[in-house]
Amino acid sequence: MTLLGIDIGGTRIKAGRVDSSGHIEASSGVPTPASLPALREALIALVRELSEKSPPSAVGFACKGIINPDTTRVESLPGTVSFLEGHVLKDLIANVLPAGAPVFADNDARAAMAGELAWGAARGHANTLMLTLGTGVGGAVVVGGKLLRGAWGAAGHLGHVTVDPDGSPCICGSHGCIETVFSARAIEAEAFAAAHRGCDTVLTAELERGTLTCEAVFRAAREGDEIARRIIARATKALGAAIAGLFHAFDPEIMILGGQIAEAGESLFDALREETAWRTQRLLRRRIPIVPAQLGDRAGIVGAAALTLGM
């Protein structure tokens, strides 16, 4: 069985041929085009390139926004590829697929969870939560061994759970979502504000060099910078509180964290484990493991391919 996984990102489209064990046999990618006709041409070229040696038996798309998994229609997609709204993904590549090859599609975070469920950290677990911590915060839920999609396909957008009712405005239209306190953009914004005010911190030098990234803030915190440490500690406390609430709501077996920020490692994971433990111990009476995603930078392609397995 040969599967084709296609990950449509805001800056890059990645595609790969994936075997039945989740191994990427071949992959390719291009910068994400800025128009629908150009994107269609790019997708067709990628499918042709990766199908030359082994035609796919099924194709999966991972894409941001709200995707109808039954029709592969993009229902809502704010941001740089908003021109995809209202379009059916499978129609974009229909002319270059083998006859009868089905096409599946879903939100990129749910696709990442599908990959973890098939070949990663969620394998063997029937009830699992996942957060993808990057520029924004994505989420996915597995209940009874199946991805939770909800009445209209929006379930799992855990990054838009409110943690501060009077907090910063969010891209979703609400205020104080998890994404506004624990995402790369949110952490960078806090660091920029501190450096811009002239606080005594190494982040000021990072700002002047144009290297004030989320990674730089975490690094400064590890090295003992007090301002960076406070920024990370406050964001982590808010995320831990939100995760504890999710634990009470879903009672999962495990919690998976993926994405760029999860690469901060055990210092982050340990802090979240402690924060969630004291908040949930009285009712749940157990520690729910918080573990890193296993697919890493393969999550987009492999997760998209995993959607074809009926997750």
C-alpha cells in the first residue's frame, strides 16, 4: 500500500509517499503559491512527481482551518491561503490521480494526531489529547479510538479555549485564548514589549540584532535571564492551567505535545506535569502523562497519509 500525504502550510507545501509503516519513501516540497491557480499547478506537479514510480492507493491532505472531512471542502481558512475557502481539495488533483484512488482531508492538527495514533505516541491509546505548540496553537482529541470532529468539523481547536476572559485579542475573534498566551507569537510579543521598555535583559540585544525569537526567549530563560524566565514561567502556568481543565473535561490516557515550542524539552514538560498534577489530583487521583510527539517534522506528511486509514 502506497499512500500520498500532502501538507498545505502557510509558507510551504510538503508532500511525500508513505508506506504502510509510516515511513516516508520519497518527499518533495515547494513554497506555498499566492493564488489558487498557482497552488493547483503546484499540487498537480507534486502528485505527478511522487506518483511516477508508485501510484498512490489513497491521498490525504492536511491543511489549516476547518475542513469538511466528508467532502474535503475548505470551510474556513483565515490567513495567507484564505483563497482556498469554499474549494474542494480533492478536485484540485482529481485529473492526475489513479482511477478510484480516494482523497481524504482534515485540519492539520487532527492530521498530526492521526499520524501519532497510527504510528506515534498515541498508538494503542483510545482517549488522547494533543496540542501543537508553534506560531499558533492547534489541537486534536481522540475519543474511543476515533478523532473527534464535532457537529460541523470544528472540534479539537483547543488553542482557542479561553484562559483569560479579558486577555489579548485572538485571530479567532475571541480574547484570551491559549494561543494568545502560549504560542511563539505570544511569547515573542511579551519579550518585545519588555525589551522595548528598556528592561534589564539580554532580550534587548536580541531585539537589536533582529533575533528575538521564541527560541531565544527560552534559551535566555534557561541561562538565567530573569525577565525571560518570568515570561516563560507565566506562559507555562497559564498553559498548565488550561491543560488541567482539558484533563477534567476529557479524562485522557495521555497528553501529547508537538510543534516547535515542544522542542524546549524536559524543562517545559516537567513544569507542565507539576502544574497539572496539583490541579487535577483531588478529582482524577492520577497523573496523566504529558509526552512529546514522536513524528517530529514528519507530522505533516505522515499525518496527512494517516487520514486515509479511517482515523
